[in-house]
Amino acid sequence: MELNCYVYPGWAPRIRTASSSREWMDATPERFAYRCLPLNIANSHGWEILSPCGFEAEWNGGSRVEDVTVRPDPGTEPRVAPVALFGQGTFTFHVEGLFRTAEGVDLWVGGSPNAAKDGVAPLGGIIETDWTPYSFTMNWRFTRPGHVIRFEENEPFCFFFPVERRLIESVEPRIAPIEEHPELKRQFEEWSASRDAFQQAVAETRPANPSEKWQKFYYRGLNADGSRGAPDHRSKLRLKDFACGEDFHHETPAAPSCPVAQPVRQLEAQPKDGPSADKSAWILSSLERLRSMAPRRIPCRTEISREAFLAEHYAANFPVVLQGAVRDWPAVQRWNPHYLKDMIGPQIVEVQSGRVADEDFERNMDGHRTAMPFAEFIDLICQPDAANDVYMTAYNSGANQAAMAALHPDLGFLDQFLSPGAEGRHGMAWIGPAGTFTPLHHDLTNNLFLQLVGRKQLLLVAPGQTPRLYNDYHVYSRVRDIAEAGLIARFPDLDGVHVHQVILQPGDAFFIPVGWWHQVTALDFSISVTHTNFIWPNDFYQDHPS
């Protein structure tokens, strides 16, 4: 179904797909609010229109239009500023766009769900956008006088989604005794008993991992007996962005097997405190401007000498795909879930679990460490809805070397680039289902990434663009997924950031230089091994400032 927003020249509505994140949910202990899937779905169940300016507003308690004062930030164009139009303690945003939906489909328009704003509340409406040639406004009403409220530029002021016009009137509601539905009665009572038992167990023995403090039946779309609920159960919405929103939306890179460079705009330095920081930002900005004059693609090589690898990539701090470098290793041919279970079976391994309930699972890795039999781990990640919840990562490798030793004979060794010392010889394993995701980050060492089973997509950004990547803590960014629709509205410095994409096939190796930002998504059941034990110096982590 199409949803069009028609604009006149000069109109520039800032529309983005709605985010599931809320500041108050972030602030809950262990971010437990995100365990409530209905909240997450509601938060992202539509699109948001963002304020074109920052402003303050105040109401003196009267009913007249002039009883509301709106004070736009200096430099705001009058035509985009909110105004008081209707009295009764309200102020109005003009929406620059004429929306058109399919026949019989309306737009529900209001404020973003679960995003309360102190002192003011959004008014909601349903608009027949399949025929009306009229624009609409978005109105907010003060809840108490004498309180100054503020909207920042690019803060959402309107939330909308399509609804079928006649559906609500076709509903025949009634209250009925539960005995009319014996299967529902049985399922509810089974769940209720299991929940009571679970809560009792949690109260008696506090789980070490946050993910073990809740049952997750609904989140996973399961009945209490483990059977599937609805076949189209959703744990995340993936709405499409409005096309032609170049000013406020970051385009997802195309998907060739080797990378395609995205257009680059001139960088603006983001100075921090002190002249040294200013100069560092200026140098990075200048270097990126120079590189943008002749953007360089990440090459794919089938052969490369040790000397060329050092000169063109390791010392030059530039990635390279080594196609088929490990395709002859036994692991590439043998490793599948059945083989792995046969080889490792009941051995206890450490994995990351409960990731889907914690948006910051990567930062909170310690809290997601879980021990379980390897065979149980394989069964979990082979379930159809496994996605990103359970994953064996490099962070678990120290605890798993002994348990995984039976697989080591299936691994070769790239002594052309790596040191053959015992420490790190077998690398660090990553095992997970399609959909596992590692958010945007950079490493403190050079890495050789070996793709043994399945495919993985990597999106990369050069270190020189760090000032524009919202690096808020250690090696992490406030931007989790640089391919997410609507990012530019929230993170405007990302506009035009140069993004490389690589799709690794089984048997490929990939050099990720120190400092290069990257995120990784498994496209299939996937096994990777990473190495940092190069024959050249790789101790850059020792000088990292954090």
C-alpha cells in the first residue's frame, strides 16, 4: 500500500520512521522497560514528523489565542514556527505536506506513544486522507498554566499511521464467559501457573543474568507449552522510510559482494575542549576532505603477498577482502549444526543471551554471559525465531577454548600474516543464527576476520569520520545501526557519511584495521573466527585514552 506525502516547492517535512527508544525507558534499571514488547511495538508503529525549529511556549491559563506565547529560537523562519491559533491553551504546528492514502484508509495522527512531555499533551485525530485535498495541523494543549515548555529542533511533534476506516465499525464486541473457549482457558491457566512458579524461583534465587529475570513467552511469540503462537508474530517493526527524504534520511548502501563507496560531503570539524582537540578535529576533517576527492573502494583480492599486504593495508590502515583465503580449510566444508553438536555435545560453553531485551547488549556484555551445554546452545540458535537473542562472541572465547578444542583440527592457519605462537592460534569464535547483529563500534587492534560458514554483511566507516559518528563512550556510538532509516533527523552529522559495505562469503577473510568503525549482521547461520595475533605490532590498545 502506498502512502504519499505531496509537497510544494519549498516544503520540507522532516519525516522519519518512529524509534522504539524512549529516554525514560533507557533510565529504568537494566532497561527493563524494553522487556515489554507491546511498548516497543507501539513506540515504532508509525512515522514521526520533526519540529523544524526549537522554541519555547507558555500559557497564562486563559482561553484566548493571545493567552499562549510561542518564542521561536533566534533565526527561525516565521513560516515554520508554531503559532497559537485556536485558543483554549493550544498551539499549532503546520504540517508541510498533503498526505494521500489508499481508498478506505485513514491516517491516525497524534503524539508519539509513551513519550510524555511535562506540562503539555498532544491532541489526536483521524483524517480521511484517501480523498481530502486539505492539509492538516498538529495541535498540542497545555495541561497547566505558568509552565514554560520547550521543543528542540528535530524533536518529534507528530506521530501517524494508517488505519482501515470501516474496520472499527465492523467489530462486534461482547463479554463472554471463559467456558465458551476451553482451549483459551487451558492455555491461560497453564501460563498463569508457570508464571507464578517462575516468579517464585526468581524471588528465591536471584538470577545472575538480567535476561533470566523474565519469561519471554510473549516476546518470543510462544505459548506456555513452547508451541508457536501466531506465525506472523513480530518482535520488531521494520517500516520503510519515505522516499526522496535525502535531507533527513540516511540511505542504506547497495548490496554488492564487494563494497560501493557512498557520496561524501565536506566535513566540518567538531571541536572539543582546548586547542589540541581543535587541531586534531581539523586534521581529521582536512584528511577526509582530501580523501573524498578520489574515494577509494575496499578492494577484493584473490592473492596478495605479505609485503603488499603490509604496505597497502596494514601500515596504510585500509581494509581488504581476501576472497577464498580459507576456502580449503576443513571447517568450511564440515561445520554445520549437526557436526558441531556431534563434536562438542554436552561440553559447557559460555555465550551471550537475552540480547533482544537490552538495546545496549553490546555495552552490557558482562550481564549477558550465560553458561549452557553446547548442544543446547546449537538447538536455541537453530530455532526459526532465534534472531539476535543468543550468540557466541569473541568476548566468550577465553572461557571456551578448552570446550571447543575438538574443532581446532578443522582450522588452518594464515602464517603469511599471523604469528604462530600458541596464544590466539585458534582465534576467537563467533557462532549464531541469521539476524545476529553487532552494533556500530571500532576495535582497539587490527583484526583478521575469517568467514567460515554462512554470509555476513559488514558496514564500515573510516576512522577519519569519527567526529561525526557520535562516539559517546569508549569504542561505541550512539548510532547503533548506521543503515537504520531516519537516522539523519536524530543524528544530522551523519548526513553524507562515507559508508562501505562488504558481503563476506564462506571462505573469505577480511582485514579490519584498527579504528575503523563497523557493524556486522549475519545473513545466514554463521560461524566466523577473528585473529589479532599479527606478525606486526598490534598493541594500539595500550595508548587508547579511555
